Amino acid sequence: MPTTSRLSAIQDWVATQVSPHRLKHIEGVAQTSGRLAKHFGLAVEKARLAAWLHDCAKELPRSEMKKWIRKAGFRLDASEERMPGLWHPHAGAAIALKKWGIRDNAVLEAVRCHTLGSPQMGPLAQVVFVSDFIEPGRRFEGVGTVRSLAGKNLRKAVLAKASMTIGFLFDKKMKVHPRLLETWNEFLDGK
């Protein structure tokens, strides 16, 4: 569990790694993750920590992201290799592990799964996955519906985010990573 001073150090460091626009998004995700974690009886500190780290590598050069991923021993799947926009969750988790010594699997999972989700992701990862989509700075059609769902049923909010993301990608004729489809399929069951 991070101490207040350690989280503060991470926040200060993240602020030096990203643009002001990205920092505002990260702050919104941290605020939303903390609120949702509290609502669902999860560790607020872990949710905020994962949120602060979720996009810490988003603006790094691809070569640096790859170095972090290799340093942590993480592997990208074949689809991710061809989609560099999906590297930053793995690089962010690698930074959490190797730079900050964070070994909490739930936190690392939340960072790694915040973009595509995962069929087996735990509640903390679900919180960050949804928070990344509904933080206060997000303004797009349908976000209010997902915000409302998030306060009632986390699994339904995960499904709504996955569904809307898949729809957006379809509309833009962009590739959909299989893990996002697997997440949608799993959460569609409503277990």
C-alpha cells in the first residue's frame, strides 16, 4: 500500500512525464477511481494509485515504452505489437513495477487493463477501466449513461464502455483488439 508521501512523489513524477491535458485527464481518473472504489467497498488508495499510473507512459516515445516493457518481462500479444496505441498500459505497469517497486497484482492489473479490459479482470481493474472512460473531462454522447451505470452496477458499466468503444472503432473502420471483444463477451453474461 502506498504511503501518502509515496503517492505524492508518484503524482509529482507523473506531472513531469505528461502534457497538461493528459495530467488533467489522469487527475480526473484518480478522482473518479477513488469515488467508485469507495462506493463499491474497494481500497481507495490502490484505485487512486493505479489511476495515477494508468497513463504515465502514454506520451513516451515508442522505443522507450518498448524498453520498459522488456525490462519488466512483459509481452505484447501479436495484435498489440501491430497497434502501438496499446503499448502504454503495459509500459505504465512496467514503470509501476520497476521504477516504483509496486508489486500489488491488483494495481498492476488495473494499469495494464485500463484500455482493453480483460475477461477475468478484478474489481479494481474494472474501476480504473470505467473511470478512464467517465472521468469529469470526458464529453461525448452516451457518457452520462455510463456514469449513471457506474454508480449502480460496475459490471454493467464495464460492458457499456466496451460496447461504446467497439462501436466507435467500428464506425471509424479501425481494428478492434480481440481482448476488447473478449471483455465485452464476458461481461455480457452479467455474472
